[in-house]
Amino acid sequence: TDSGCQQCREKTFSGPGASSCTSCPEGMVPATGSTSKDDCYYAPCLAGTFMTNTGCQQCGDNTFSGPGASSCTSCPDGMVSAAGSISIDNCDKDDNKEETKYSFKTFSPRNKPHLGLLLVSNPEEEEW
């Protein structure tokens, strides 16, 4: 300005002799004393999101992340969570998932002790 140098406001930078401040690209912040766009960086991601090449992205269904994550973690098998979950505590039992049930039959020749034969049937298949 005409009255001398002024500090740029938050999320902006300026080079030597600049007459105005420039904003960092969307989602990026400058380091203190930044003088160019090259000094802008993505702030650490919040819990429930992870860092990509273009900034933070929300974790998908059945995953979670803590703050500053570079990837999301899958819920344990048989458990689900909403997109954007922040911890394993958000993973709940999948009540919509049917458990596989089996039927068993054993055959014994003339009802005498034996090692036997065990046949297992999947209920989705109607044959033994």
C-alpha cells in the first residue's frame, strides 16, 4: 500500500514488492511468511476423511479414519458403518446380512458304531 507493507490475511500470500495478496487454491493453506503458491499445502484431514492428491476426501461406507489419515480402514468382517465414520466404534453388526445356516445328516450302517459320513447342505441349494 502507499503507507507501507501490510500483513496478508489468513489463507493468502504475497511475493516481494507485491501490491496485493493472493489466495491459496481451494482447500489449501499457506505456511507462515509464504511468498508463493508453492508454499500452499493441504491442512491435515479431519477424522472421517483421508488425504488424496487433490485434498481431503470422505471415507466411504464400511470404513473409518482418525484425524490426519492418508487412507481409510475397513470395518471388521460382518460390520458396517456410514460414510465419514471416525472410529472403529462406529462399526456396527450388519443386521441385514443373513448368516449362513447348515443342515446336517449322518448315516450309520445298521445303527452300529462307526466313523460315519457327514453331509453338509447349504440351504440355498436344495440337494444334499
